[in-house]
Amino acid sequence: MTKVDQNVQLWAGKDQVLRFGISASDGSGQDMTGNTASWMLLDEQNSGSLLLKAGTISGSLVDIVLSGSDDTAGLGGRYYHELAATASGSAVVLAVGQLKMNKSNF
């Protein structure tokens, strides 16, 4: 089940982890172990991706590790993001939302 409005706020140039909880249709945690996850950052929905990262799945949790110096340095503003997983050979969108990237003073 796709979670919409998964809006987040991050700081450019900082190491950060995005953690997503995956739910089954009944609201319980959906074990995604054995599947692959990917996360995309885009200027806007249906545009080309600015950043594509593989995720780490542990049960019903997906972690996306962002390196400040490699992944988010120089970014700032509002973006669209999307988390997907490949389950049984088919891509499934798990979460979508807006991402606000704040400029860091450090």
C-alpha cells in the first residue's frame, strides 16, 4: 500500500538516514525482507531523478542513507521523493511525498 504525503525536511551537506515503515493493507507492519528498495529524489513528480539511492530493508523498515558531502551538498529547495521496492519481480511504490532541503550554515 502506497503511503502518500510522506513529507520530510533535511539539511543539505549533512549525513542523514531516512527511515520508512512499511504497512500492509490492514495497517500491520509488512515484512519486506528479501526484497530490494530504491529511493529517488526529483525536481518534481514525473521529472528525471536528481538522486537515486539503494535502500536497506530490515523487516518492515527501509533505511535510505544519505551522505552529506556526496548526495545532498549544493541542494536546496523543495523536491518530490519516492520510495519503491521490487517484490516478486514487480516494482511497488511504497511512499511518496515532498522533501524540503534546507541550506546548512555549517
